Amino acid sequence: MGFRFYTLTFGVAVLILTAVGLAFFYYESLVLTPLSIWFYLVAVVLVFGFAADYFILDNKLGWKKFLLLSFGLIIISATITQTFATIVTPRWSFSVYTDKSTYKLGENVTITVCLKNTGFITHSFASVTGNTGRECIDVGVRPQEAYSPVWGSLVYLENANCTIRPNQILQRTFIWNQTANIGIYKERGWQAEPGQYRIYGQIRDAHWNLIFSNYPGTFINITST
């Protein structure tokens, strides 16, 4: 087997080692353990040890050229890995906004929830569906002085696997008529009074984990005139 084959093999090995190293560095879900670190270091020593044995001891390259080749491959591998990660990493824009910032008493408040895929490729997430009794998107309104929302609305996606193409927007609109529909507030016939209100929106996955939220919320004012 010739010089080109060993160079290509060495390059692929460096690419794999670099990709694995960056993956552990960037992704918290990948847990480093003493055993995994030991295996990684052994792999690095073996790859560069065999490469040095072939390129240097067999007089294929000098030390300077070998070091230049090694660092060049590491830089190229890091660039390729970072570019690939940038392309495949999900990127989202989640926003909740109203048609106005100030409303009169009794005036309908139009609330719009938008989830946009700002990544480079199509991404998906498993959403909660109506079949489970839990919905995917929910919004609520809470007065500044209240500890719980006075109004809320839930909608669900037809497909549990929500797939959104690049730059595609998932949008839902809600109307709050300044009355209450939750718990004791509903029982007491609560109606909005002049003041500031916080509007929140959120999306949960199939396991009821919160994955998108506009915390601390969107704020509006209700006036008497």
C-alpha cells in the first residue's frame, strides 16, 4: 500500500478523532467518563504513533513536514466538523406577540405564537397531541399582581412528529376577550381591570417537557379609556 493510502487513512482517523473530541466539547448530553477519556487518549496515541512510525521512521517525511501535516489535518477536520455541526444543529426562533401594546377595557387581545426554523435543514420534534389529553402549544394571561394565569388556551398539532422546513413558520393565533376561564377566577366571573398583564406562550414535547417559551413573557397594558 502506497504513501497516498496511508496519508488518506491518517486523515480519516484524524477527522474522526477531531469530530469525537468536538462533539464531547459542544454537546452536554455526551457525558465524559474516565473510561471514555482513557479510550480517546489511547486512540490518539495509537493513530499518531503509527503515523509517526510510517512517515518518520520509514523516512517518508521529516519531523517538520509530519507536524505540518498533522496540524493541517486537525485544522481541516475541525473546520469540516464545525461546518457540519452548524448545518445539522437545530435552530429555532420562538416569539409571542400581540396586535397592540395597549388596549381598552373589554377589547379583544389578539395573541400570535410563532415558531420558525432558522436552521439550514428540516428539523423535527415530537410534540404532545390531543390524543393524550395534553396539547402542544399553550398560551396564558397573568395580571402583574396574580400568581397564576387567569386565562389560557391550548391547541395541539395533528401530527405528533412536528416537522418544519428551513424558514418555515408554525403560527397559531389566540383571542383573549379579557375574561377568565381558569379555576377560581372563572368561578368568580373575573374580568380584566386597568393595569399591566403578562402573556406567555410555550410548546411542550411528547414527554411534556418544555422546549420553547417566551419567558418572562410579552407585556401589555389595559386602560380604562
